[in-house]
Amino acid sequence: MTGMSGGGERVLALLPELLLLLGAVGGLLLGLWTPQHRQWRVRLLVTAACLASAIAAAVALFEPAERVFEGTWVVDTTTGVVRIVVALGVAVLVWLASASLAGHPRETEAYVLMLLGGLGSIALAASGDLLLLVAGYLLASVPLYALAGFAKDSAGVEATMKYYLMGAFVGVLMLVGVAALVLAAGTTGYLDLAALLPEASPALLAVGVLGVLAGVAFKAGAVPVHFWVPDVTAGTTPPMAAYITTIPKIGAVAAAFRLLAELFAGVPLDVPLLVAVIAAVSMTLGNLAAFSQTDVLRLLAYSTVSQVGYLFMVVAVAARTDLAVPALAVYLAGYAVTNIGAFAAVAATPAARTITDWATAVGRHRWLVVSLAVCLLGLVGTPPTAVFIGKLAVFVAAWDGDLIWLVVVAAINTVASLFYYLRWIAPAFAGIPAAPSAGEGAPGSGPRTAAGTAQRLQRHPVIILHMAAVVSLLLGLGAGMWVGVATSGT
């Protein structure tokens, strides 16, 4: 890894982030001087900023890794992948949210908050210092509190309060953890801490590890700080639910990966085992809770909890195998594509909130069901989707990192997850509503339902769903070749 360079080069090293920040500031100013019925201009500006940021990040991805600004900001493969995935993800989610935000008096502010939240996610991934990690946590949290309740209905307000209160509580735990590590070592930089923590007080070290991991686990939606996920996902609008369960999770998983690869790699505590247990519990409890769900948003919420478990598998072996980085990169990209696609299916029929109502609402739109099936089966890890390649790479990395028991648990959970995804897909493919369960009621009886009738589909979500299905397949084919080259060279 190269050393730190001159001031101008340091600024250019953050060009992708600067482009996102410029898009946020420019979008806010443009929105102030744009009539309400022409707020689509802000959407175009935000999209252009995201695409420019992704291009700049892709170019920088092939440059040597470096640490800038006194080692606080790390630019490497992990940061580069997060930059690209977050920038493209925000661009897509802006258009996914356009139907629900069009005409909203604060439409511009919503797009700006989405950009700022994306910046916070990248800051989490690039942090090489505990203070920057805390700043990234805040930037990836505060804008999302506002976005969760943007609809200003009772469900959204409740979701925002739950999200904020738990975020504040976990934030305090994270600060306590940071304070304990600083007290133990007298510094905040990851590399300096990695050299000093092995000789630190075990008690302070334990408090620090638990506190810092609690913070990143909350942003990722991992057990045991996952309780906000189903309530917030079901309480907000489908596009915002897609954003909240995708963008911050990417940065948080990358942050946890860097913590175990650098900061906690040499500590006398078995941190990889702790993360492996969190992974196993997250995927198991997420799947068990999803089995009984009839609300499609709550089903996807628990699905995201289980997905964190698979992602944390590679986090647990971050310092044990060279296969971890390519596995993380492929899984993050695949998860983002398929998760956004699944939520786009819900956004296409926003009034259909139960499995029964969704199957009725899509009517004869068979291609919509096919694309949803590709995304949901992709989340399972069905070939040749991107998540299949990512999950396979994660399993191989975990096996190579001597966590064979975790691979077995993950394989069992992967098979089990197929059940609740098929509960959603099968009725829609059959063309008839599923028999309502005891807790679901008759078609059209749930909150925000389709009233048991076919609906007119939202155009942008339908396009995004189809695009996600296609990209998931293409990314799976391309990623398979890339992982093969990357692993053969290690």
C-alpha cells in the first residue's frame, strides 16, 4: 500500500465522493429555483452525479491502494467496489422513488438526503480511523431517519421513531466502544491500533470490540440489533425501504470487513468467532421469522436480515484468507441488484401489501412475475445469478478460513430460505390468489392493499425490476469468470 501523497492528489483520491457531494449541493440549489412541477431536473442532476461518481470510482479501482489524509481514508479494492455499488444503487433508487415523491413539496430534499446517505455508506467502508467511522455512522443514519418517515403518515412516523431511538442507543454503545479502544491504546488510527491493542487491557479491549461491532451491525441490520428492520421496512414506502435495506448495509459490511482485516486482526480475543456466531444467528433467525410473514415488505425485511448473515461469513474470515476480498465484492454487488429488484416489485403495486393481494394485483403480467422470480431465487443463490456466484465465493472463503461449521449452517439456511420465497412466487405464477392464512385475512382486507383487484402498474419500478433481473444474470456470468481469475491468482 502506497504512502500518503501531496495535497492535490489527496483531493483527487476523493473525487467520487466529491462528485456525490457536488450533486447534493447542486441538487439542493437547483431545487430551490425550480418550479414544483419540474423537479425532475433535480432527479437528472442527481443521477448524473451518481454516474460520474461511479465512473471515477471505476477508474480509480485499477490504481494502487493508498491511505490519504493522515491515513484516515483508505482507497483500495473494497472501497472502490462500495463506491461503484453505492453510486449506481442511489441512481437507480432515485428513479424508483420518483413515482412516490413526484409532487411532494420536499421532493428535492429527498433526493439530496439519498445522496448524503450514500456518502455516509462510503465513509463507513473507507474509514481508516475510529473518528471517521463514527462520522460515517452518523452520516449514514441521520438522513435515513428523515427518509423513513418522508410520507408523514402514521406508519412512517412510527418507523422513524423506532429507527431513530434504536440508532441513538446503538450510537452511544459505539461511542463507548471507541472511547474504550482509545483509552486502551491512546490513538484512533486503525494501523496504530492494530499494533498497540494486542498489549492493551483485556477488559477495555472487550468493551471496545463489542461497542464498535454493535455500531456496524446496526447499520447492517444484523442480530441482535436488527429489531428495527421489519418495522421500518414495513412502515415506510417500498422505495425508501429498498434504500434503507441496501445502501447503508453495503457500507456497514465493508466497514466490519476492514475492522477484522486490520484493527482486530491481532487482538487476543477471538473476534472472528464472535462475528461467525452473529452470522449464523442472523441467517437462522432471519429465515425463521420470514417463514410466517404474509406482508411482502416484512418478508423482504427478514430476508435482508438473513442476507447479513451470509455477508458476515466473509467478514469473519477477512484476515484469514485472500479469497475474502473478491467474495465480498461479488456478494455486495449481487445483493444490491437483487434486493433493489425485489423491492421494485413491491413498488410496482404499492397498494398490494400481502402475498395474496400482490398475486392478484399483477394480474396477467407474467414477465413481471418472471423478473421477480429471478430476483428472489437470486437471493436464495440460484445459478446463474450474481448472488449464487457471491454466495459460492463466500462459502469457499469461509471454508478456506477454517469455518467449516459455518458453511454447513449457511448451506442449511440457504435451502430453508427457498420455502418463503416460493410462497410469494408460486401464487403469482399460478395466476390465482393464494389461500389467505389465518393472520392475513381475505384479499383486500389488509392495510394499503389492492382491494383484491388488478392494478395499473407503476412504470419506473417495473422497468427497474426487469433491469435488475437481467443485470443479476449478466453479473452472475461475468462475476463467475472474474472470481475464477482472482482466486486462481492467489
